[in-house]
Amino acid sequence: MGILNILKKNQKKKRFGAWQIEITTRCSLQCTMCIKTARKEWHRKDMSVNDFEKIVPYLHDVKSVVLEGWGESLLHKNLVDFIRLAKTAGPEVGFVTSGMGLTSDYAHRIVDAGVDFMGFSLSGATAKTHNAIRVNSDFDALIASMKNIRQLSLNNRLRKPKLHIVFLMLRENVHEIPTLLDLTHKIGINKIVLLNIIQVTSWLQDSHKIFTCEERSLYKDILKEATNKARRLKIGLSLPAVSPQNVAVCSENPLDNIYISVDGEVSPCVFLNPPVTSPITRIFCGTEHPTSRVSFGNIFTETLEKIWVSKEYEEFRGAFISRQKRWGESYASLLEMRRPADSPVPDPPAPCRTCHKMLGF
């Protein structure tokens, strides 16, 4: 469940450095956006309205708030309240969902609350494939939910949430991406975000991924076909790498984004603080790595400004800033037909060195 792209609100001075906040309001064992090989020992908890209200004052300074993370947002009984509360601070607000429980009445209340964007999570372009991969999810019900929300957005002149489809690419479903484009076009949605399985915690999960840490890809032809079809159908297609591509800053962009857990823990991204007990087993490029959860403070006990400028958090971001600077220097040298300096690009922070996001996946 990755974070959406950032669009800076304006150039005013911020009290802290983030442009987007992702908030997990619900950690649940019934995570309908998780493949069937997901961990069973997730901590289960819903954020209270009282706790969410403590976060709202900080939302005046961000462009976008994503109410998701590790669970199904629609299953939180106060989701509509959270959308309304967040909107009082002015940012765009939205989430990604499996569509579970999205009745016509619920859809109306979400749209009326002012939701700005909704992503619908699919893992197949057919019922057989999707239902075999997703936990507690039904393909036909999800398609019906998308059509319902799409119709609501057409009928409501004042509130028109932007809709997109999120598709988790696996070996079992990658061949259906061209069909997914036809389905998306038929529904009337014009954006698809393709994702890799990033948080690989078991060898069974590892066997499902389509990307490889070697310089090869078995699926380039399928993805090329999908890219060409998306262009013809005028559908925006966001596609991550499937073979390694080093990046200065990963797509989660911890320089501009923060993640807040259901317990109020503040982290650079959702993948560094899953709702499980440390250490976490992370499989990176064929090797197991025990990894601890990362938190730089708790927003319920200290201010976000204080957390943001803490020594540890600044050092974490500083590693990416140094990488960004060195990357830019090398690129400028190539443009000027000069040989880049021999000084290497600094390593990312230690917790990120075994994350597939640092290879562009």
C-alpha cells in the first residue's frame, strides 16, 4: 500500500517538514488488502476519535492525508468522522480500500464527508484470480463498489473524489494487467498504480513477487504491452521497477512524508513500522534480515515538531539528503560531459538498506 505522489500545497513555511501524512486508524487481522500469505500475528487495534483529534492540529501544514496503512479503512466505525475532522484542517484526504462493506449508503456518507481520493485494491482482472489471492475480498462486490462510487462522483457537482485502481503485481496475476486496463477503461477510471510486494516476510511470499534483484526480468514484454495499451486508452499507469534501479530517495520519500501508527508512533514510512513485534524477518534479495521497527517518537505524548527535529530523525533524513546531493552532482557531471567524481553515493539509513524500495521496486 504505497503512498500517493506529493503535490506541495504552497511555499509557506511549515512547522515541520512533511507534506503528506499517512495515518493507520485500524490495524486488523482482517486486512482485506493483504495476500493470503500475510502474517497472522498482527496487533489489532482501532484508533479512537479522541486520539485522532490530537493529530488534527498538525494537518493544517500538510497537502495530503492518507487514512490507511495496515488494515481496511472501511471497517473503522469512525471513518466518516475522521474524514470530516481531517478536512477541517484543509488537506486532501483519502485512502485505499478493498471495498469491503461499502454499501450505497456508506458510499454516500464518505463522499458527503468530502473525501478527495479513493484507491481500489485489486489483485486480478478476473474473479478467479483476485479471490484466490486476497483475504476476505470479493471481486464482483469490489467492481460494483467502484461503479457505485464512480456514479456518485458523476452525479455530485460539488464533491467528485478522484478514483484510481491499485494493483499488487504477483506471478499469479501479472499476465492479467492488459485485461485490467480494459476493465478500468470500461468502469471509467483513468489511473492505475501498479505495486510490488515490498514487505517480504516469508519465503512463500518471496516466491510470489515478480521483481528480481538480478539484471533481468521475465515480464518486460507484458509490462511493455500494458504501457502501450494504457497510452492508447489514455489511462495513467504508474509502474515500479521490476529489475534493480538504484535511487537516491525511495518512492516513499521520507523527506516529505511521515507515517503515524494506530498507537501514535511516528515513522518515516509504513514499511518501517508494521504492527508486529520486533524483530521483523525481512527477506531482501534472497537473504533473511532481522529488522527492528522504527519510531522517532509518539505524537500522543510529544509534539510533532519536537519529533521532527530530534537528532535521530534528522540523522535519518540527512542520509537521504546526502544521497540526493551526491546523485545530483553526478548527474550534472554527465550532462556537462565530465567524468563524475569518484566519491561514492552515501549509504541510505541502516533500516532502509534491506528494503526493496531502495532498488526502485
